[in-house]
Amino acid sequence: MKRNQLTITYPARDAQDLQQTLQNLKVNQHLNLSAFCRAAIAEKLARHQKNQSPTYQDQQEQQQETFQ
């Protein structure tokens, strides 16, 4: 069974800190890094979408509801 994959790149200056922090979480708290990263990304995306102004599509749908 094939699984979706996501590769994340980041600046070299941040690499050591980020990788070391994640590895410490994995070792010390027996954390599943894939699950942790998926949840963190999903949380950030949800927060970002909540704070965004309505998209063009949303505006179009609102206009259609107004005319109905």
C-alpha cells in the first residue's frame, strides 16, 4: 500500500535545532514524529484558514446566496 509523503526543507541554520528537538521528543517521550508533524501542520493550516479573508470562491457563493 502506497502512502503519501511530504518532504519539508528548512534553512541550514535551523536544521540542527529543529532536528535535535524532534529527535529528543522522539527518544524522551516516545513520540511518533510523523503523527506529530501531521497534527502540527493540520493545526497551523486550520488556524491560517480561520484568519484569512474570504476567498474569491467564498465571495462568489455569498453573492449567489444573496440573490436567491
